[in-house]
Amino acid sequence: MTPAAVRASRQPDDIPQDAILQGEIQGMNVHSQDIASRAVGQSARSVRFVDVAKRFGSVAAVADVNLTIAPGQFVTLLGPSGCGKSTTLSMIAGLELPSQGHIYIGDRDVTTVPPADRDIAMVFQSYALYPHLTIFENIAFPLRAKRRRTTETEVTRKVTDAARMLGLDKLLARFPREISGGQRQRVALGRAMVRTPTIYLLDEPLSNLDQQLRVQMRSELKDLHQRLGATMLYVTHDQGEAMTLSDIIAVMSAGRIEQVGAPRELYDRPANLFVARFLGEPGMNILNGDIGDGRLRGQGVAIALPPTVKAGPGGLCAGIRPEDLVLCPIPEAELTGVVRTVEFLGSRCLMRADIGDTLVTAFLPAEVTTQPGETVGLKASYPGRTRWFDVASGLAVGH
Amino acid sequence: MNQGMRLTGRAALLAASALASVVVLGPIIWALSTSLKSDNHIFAVPPRLIPDEPTLMHFQRLVAEGVQWSFLNSAFYTVVSVAFAVAVGGTAGYALVRYPVPAKRALLVLFMGVMSIPSYALLLPTQVIFVRLGIFDTRLALPILYAAHVIPFAVWMTRAHFATVPRELEQAALVDGYSRFEAVWKVIIPGARPALIAAAAFGFLYAWNDYITATTMVESPDLRTLPVALIFFQGFHGRDWGALMAGVVIATLPPIVLFLVYRRYLIGGFSEGSVKG
């Protein structure tokens, strides 16, 4: 048997147990057993980063990444452009070599293994379809690699299967330039699926589609992940995609992983100011002031400190999500300020108000009659919704 | 614009095109016609474009003189130099786009600079070098010089093309299970065909039509190229216009055939190089 065949025939029991059971990610315990168990019976593999860094010259694109992805998980690397998420994905693919650290797929150290020998499939942002080949040949391309030795009947069967699954059956004789963006995207997926890889890498696969198609493809991807049970790594700067698709999100910024966790966990309990501001549309309101008298006090700000939160030497700031703010009489208010704009969104209103020199956003019921210029009082709908951060380190200290 | 003016415009365009065709094709057609006339019909008054009694005597004469060997020499020099220049130039063009070559800009400027030196200025020094190296008047002399002339052009031409090819195409092939070489061969080269063919066509025309380099670097009659052989032929046989024109026809045929076969790529390749380069 060829090494590839040996690898393919291995059972999932060679996946390190700790990766499945603990899903240990940067010391945070992620509850991934249910997700992992779904992958049992599939050939899904775990991915593990150990102290991985990538420098281009003197620029650190990725620094100190430690991340474990359990088999069968859908994990998204989310961050603003230039944060190192695509570089991280390229290192799993083997298209970039890490400057330091190790990458494991399953229990195999693949740090320097060529891309062809990693048993991964990748969908590129630009789709990277081969312009001189028909759709059929594009999808068949991975099967025609020498190392796979696929017979012609098998190629035809696999390509038609994948094409049927993605609704491409009628386009097989066409060339990439003759089909639409959404269809190209599906061909790229088909090319990835056709050889049932253990890991899918998806680099902003939906960003070139229009809004409607993006939402449609998003649910198709989710569906595909559930059917295939494969490990999927997804890169995006679109938090809506990240939230809806992922089992786990790793938020990245400036080459570092800021926080790893399930979407809800990241949203409700951001580990630091970056994640708090980055997640949510709009992001969390961050309010500054001085601590005194058991309160955070600033211009228009007076928020009682919960007993569990202790102020460090750098001081504290409070974070409140826009949807957690409600209007209240000014004497009871935690925030007092002047309304700048009120946008009617149908189901609710988005209000912007100047609290001191901080612009605070709040989602209010659709029927509010508040007008710009009015002075209003706001408070958290209940105290547990306010997050507290250490100003100096930016880290969350409690809620 | 009214109907009449549009018609006049059309007619003018047509007339201009016809005139251009006559200027370009006239000599070739006249050469073909002359090559098929017997000696006493060549200067017949009034001149006739279609020969009364077409004859292949001039072609037979050329064969008797052994001109076909010069044809084969030319073909050999051209094919070897073009194949070599396109392979080397294409590889260099690719490397200059994809690999971190030190002093990349300087190298490209150097290539450009070399192209701008009139090759005749280098002819005599090169001859001296070739004599010293023992390459003068051998089968190697002309392929080396032709390839050297074509390589910079091939580098620029292919580099301009490779620069437009997204990196992801190769990366996709790598992930799909191919080696770097296979990825380039199966994914990049097919797309680069117009650029490669354009570079090859430039090289072909240069090597096939060259006269000066061929007379300077090669002396032996059995190493001669076709243009050199034809000039010698004229020198020996004075005003044997029929045979000379037959030679011209033979020499013109290969470029025309190649152009007709590859015209789709040539026009595409040149415009691509000029627009995207």
C-alpha cells in the first residue's frame, strides 16, 4: 500500500485522545465532545499548533500561536485584514513554512511536509479555478495527481457525484469563465470535496459573492460540514459568517490569537478589549472613568462596581453591549448624555448618544420617540451584562 | 452622419486597405510568379502575373545546387536556438516573478539594456571570442548567438505574462497533490502559451531571417544558412532571377505557414505583452 493509502485506511482511534476529549485551546476548556463524536467514523483529523510563528523579514505576521482543533470541528479564524489569519491557514496547507514551532495533523508533525502530502483541500478566496480546464477537469484535477492513481471510471463517478451534490451537473463541459461567481465558488468546493480530504481549509470563500448568494452558500457550507463530518478551518473577516458557521472561533489581531471559544462565549464573555470591540455590530460600548466610592465615575458615567471586581493600578473600564442598554429616568441612569442620531431599523432603533466624549450606541425598541438633542439616561438591562476590563492590560477582570 | 458620407468613408477605408495589401503582398506575389516562369518569360513585355507555362525548373536548379541543405541548416539553427531561448527565457521569466531573486530590478534593467545594444556592434568582438574558443565556423556558433539574442526578449515577454497569473493557481495545484514542477507544467504553462509562442515567433523570425551574423560566424559552405546561400547563389550566377526568386519563395514559406497556424496566439500574445507588460 502507498503511504497515502495507509493513512487513509487508518481509523480515527489514532487521533490523540486528549485532542478529542479536552479540546484544550490556550488553557480554555472548549466543550467539543459532541462535535468530535459526530466525526467518529469519518477520517477527520485534529490540527494542533505548537508555538507557531511566522516572520516575513522583520515583520511578524503570526506570533506564538497555540491552538488545538478537534476532529470534525468547524473552526473559524476571525480578524481584521492583515491579522495573520490567512498566513495561519497557509501554514496548515504547507504553502508557507512557519519560522518557528510545529504543526500537527492528527499525530503527525507536518511542519515541513509538502502541501501535496498533507491530505488537505483548500478553497481559495479567488477560487483559483484552472482557466484552461473544463469544470469537469477542474473538479477531477486532484484525482489525476500521480500519487492518487485513480482509474478513469472512478474519476467520472466521483466528479459526477460531487457535481450532483453541488448542483453543477449541467455545467461540467463549460469553462470557468463561462459560469457565474456562485457557480465558480461551488466548483472550488467540488474540487476540494472530490477526494474526501481529512481537513478542509477555506480562505474567505464567500467574500466574492453578493449578499444574497453569500447567505445561501453559508447555509450550504454548514450543511456540507454536517454531511461530510470533516474538520474545517475557515478564514473570514465577516463576523456574521463566523458566528453562524463555527463551532469554535479564534479571534486574531496583529498576528496573535486574542481569544478562542464558541461563538456565544466570545460574544458574551470577551476576554479582552479587542474582542469586546471587534465582535458585535456595532461592537461593545467601552466606558472610561475613575474608580471611587465603589463606582466607575466619569463624564455622564456612574456605574456601580460589582463586589467581585477589584480595580488594578491601571484602573477599570466597563463594557456594555448596545442591546443590553435600556432607557431609564436620569436619576437611576448609569449613563447620561445627549442623543446624536436615532436610526429606525424596522424591528428596533439604533441610537447614538454622546456620553462625555464617548459615542455610545444602543439598540432600543422600535417605538421609542427619543429625538436627537434630547438628554437621556441609560442603564444596563441587568447588572450581570456589564463586563469589566483592566485598562492597562485590556484583559477582562469580571462581570 | 448621413448614408452617403458613411459609404464614402467605407470606400476610403477599403481603398487604403487594398493599397496596403498591394504594398505588403505585391513583392511576395511577384516573387512567386517569377519563380514559376521560364527564363525567357521573366522579362516579357507586357509583364504577366500568372505565368503562361508554369515551370518548376528554378526549384530543380536550387536542389541541384544543394540549397536544400542550407534550408535544413537554417531550420536546425532556428529550432535549436528558439527552443533553448524559450525554455531558458521562460524559466527565468517565471523565476523573476515567483522567487526572491536578489537584485531583481537590476537584472531586468540589464536584460533591457542588452536588448538595446545594436547587435552588429558586437559582431566583430564576438567573432574574435568565438575564434579563440574554437566555436567559430561550427554548428554551435549560430544557435548560441541567436539564443543569446532572443533570451532577453523571451524573459520580458514571459515575465509580463507570469506576473498576471495569480499565485493561488499554483498553490491550488500544490494542495491538489502535485509537485511544484507538475503544478507549473500543468497549470501555468498551458496559460502561458500565447506569451511563449509570441517569444518563439520573435526568435524564429530573427534567426530565420538573419544574414549578417550568419556570414560573420560561419564560413564553410556546408554550415551556411539559407539567406547566405541565396546571396552566394546570386553572386555566382549573376542575374538568374528565376532561381533567386524560387529561393525567396522557399525562404518565405516557413514564416508564413507558422504565422497562419499560430496567428490566434501571436496577435493575442503581442497585445497581452504590450497591454499588461
